[in-house]
Amino acid sequence: MLGIYIHIPFCERKCNYCAFSSFVNIEKEQDRYISSLLQEIEDFTFDNYEFNNELAKLGKTKTQTYDVDTIYIGGGTPSLLNLDILAKILNKIKEKFNVIQNSEITIECNPNSLTLEKALGYKSLGINRVSLGIQSLDDEELKFIGRLHNSSQALEAIDIVKETGIKNISCDLIIGLQNQTPEKFKQQLETLIKKDIKHISTYMLQIEDGTPLAKFVSHNADYLPSEDENVLIYKENASFLENNGFKRYEVSNFAKIGYESRHNFKYWTGENYIGFGLGAHSYIDGIRYANASNFEDYYNRKLALKEILSKEELIEEHLMLGLRCACGVDIKYLEKLGKDIENNENFKYLLKKNIIFKMGNKFFLEPNYYEVNNYVIVKLMA
Ligand SMILES: C[S@@+](CC[C@H](N)C(=O)[O-])C[C@H]1O[C@@H](n2cnc3c(N)ncnc32)[C@H](O)[C@@H]1O
Ligand code: SF4
């Protein structure tokens, strides 16, 4: 079944660490953008997409299904949208695709732009998962990264979503901010656990080129915790979450059983997904596409990327995705692509050292080694 991603590229203020495709002060652009987005959804047809013949070896045929079971509205800041616009987008998807019952429908929200009225509206539109950009529960840290909310607004946003009856709430936190220690980070997690949050994503702060944060760090090298300190925060808190009933099902993602993101699983298991909107990525039948990330090119339907994955790239991608999450790597799939992994010396070594483990026709990375998944992939590609 398909997953659909919708990109909303508007923000109230640009956070100083963010390099995502999102823009401020472009209210004038919104009407044109939304009508182009609706048109893009309406015009979608598999006839415009090719089939990567490497997939034929895996017994796959060209996708024709319009059945959808996950929708993810991300950004940018989708919670800036009025409900009627959101309704138009979701209705357009439902006109075009067959959105099955019990689909997972997620919206990303920034705590400062979420109101009870909006959250109730989300529920009435069938949205059943809210991902909150909490980032930190320390006011100084939030200020430092240029967020518009403080910690009490973050906690209020959680209460607002809970009031609607939506139980599937995810909170994003960033590891690597200035005040952090394993103990302080644990206190933040404890607060979220007490609020009965079902899903927590902990992202390592990436210093993205060209951002104000990158400039700051180049002059203040010791202001933020070191890489080793961050790894310690990550490891201690991964154990803390695991001891509190969360399963680490991907490097950065922790969930109570049954609350793993079904949409994200599509990215990691090579299922087809279609991205609509500025800079949105799609993966259809072994070919990766990215929409243009400037408005004019997007309106003219110019692609920024079209990449037909070679046999080696399909193997590498399957290893890369399968090893960073609990979905694992399918040995038979690799075999069909011509990779006899079980006779690979490095595979045998990693198995012997309990860095990977085998179950049926799949093998998995031991979660304690998630952060060295790149090393394991390089070894297995050799
Ligand atoms: C692109 S944002 C969109 C969600 C929403 N606008 C927000 O910021 O709360 C999705 C998530 O990516 C993470 N993120 C963005 N830039 C990052 C960076 N440079 N390093 C680590 N995480 C980042 C943040 O945790 C954020 O919640
Ligand atoms: S609110 Fe989210 S998308 Fe917007 S600038 Fe900040 S991190 Fe980026």
C-alpha cells in the first residue's frame, strides 16, 4: 500500500539550526502554493512514472494501486494552515486515492501554533496522529535555537492534543543542545513519560552548513556538548526509554508497542511513497524522485532529482534502511539481487560477535549498535 507525504513549506520564524525546505514571510505565496499542490495531487498518475527493471528480478510488477494507508503532513509548519485548507488537501487525496479505513494520518505541529480549536478540527478531519516539535523542555535551550515556544507552551500543546482524545502523540527532542547532560535529558523524558506520550524521536543536532547555528559554532567551538557527550546522552537515554516500556525501533525513534510510525516504516522498508509539494521526495518502483525546492520550478513541475537505483544501490539501500530499524534485512531479497550475504566473511564475523542477529530469513542489527550502523553497512557491502 502507498504512503503519501504532503509538504507545507511555511514557518513563522526560521529556527537557527534548520535547513529544511521552509520559508518565512511568504503569506502572499500561500494561495498559489496550495492550488498548485492540489493540482499536483489531482494530476498524479502512475503512467507518468517508470519501472526499474531490476525489480522484475524480485518478482515485482509496475505499481498501479491507489490504495493508501498512511498520510503524513509535514513541514515546515503544517499547524499554521487553516482548517479549511487542510480539509481541501485531505479531500483531494481522498478523491484521488483510496484511503483505507484505519489509515495512519499524521500532522506535524509546532507548540506555539496549535490551539484546541485546530486540534479538534484535526480530529474531525480524521487525523489520528500528532507529531509535536517539542525539541527541548529547557527554556534557555529553546531560546538558543530560535524556537517561538517555551517549555510550558510545549506541555500545554500536549494537553491540548490529549483533550481531543487523540492518543497517538509523538514528541521530537534534540540531543546536543547547550545545557544538556544525560541526567537533564532524562528529566525531560520523564516529564513526557508522565504525560503518557507514546512515541518519542530523539534527533542528534545536525550543524547544517549555511545556518546561523553553523556560523555561531564556528566561533564558539566549545559551546555545545562534544560528540562523545552526545553519544553518552543518547545511549543512557535509550536505555532509560527502553526500561520505561519504549521499544527502540529505529536509531532515533522510540515507541510504545503498537505506536511505531507506520508511515516512517515505508521509508525504511522500500515501500512506495509519493511526496507532494515543494522539495518533496517520492519512491516509486525502485526510482527516487524529488520535486524542485524553489517555488517557480515547483509550479512548473521541474524535478530536482530522478534516480534509477542500480542493483548495487538497491542492495546498499536495503542494508542501510534495514539495519537502522527493527525491520531488519531480508536475506532472500539480497539473494535475488545477486548478493549471497550468508557466505560473506564480514557477515559471519558480525554474527559471531553478536553485533547482528538472525531470525528466519532476516537479520537485524543489535539495537546497542544502531549508532554504528554505517560501519556495519560498509563491512557488509565489501
Ligand atoms: C523539519 S521539522 C518540522 C516540524 C516542525 N516544524 C518543528 O520544527 O517542530 C521536523 C523535525 O526535524 C528536526 N530537525 C530539524 N532540523 C534539525 C537539525 N539541524 N538537527 C536535528 N534535528 C533537526 C526537529 O526536531 C523537528 O522537530
Ligand atoms: S519550525 Fe521546524 S521546519 Fe520551521 S524552521 Fe523551525 S525546525 Fe525548521
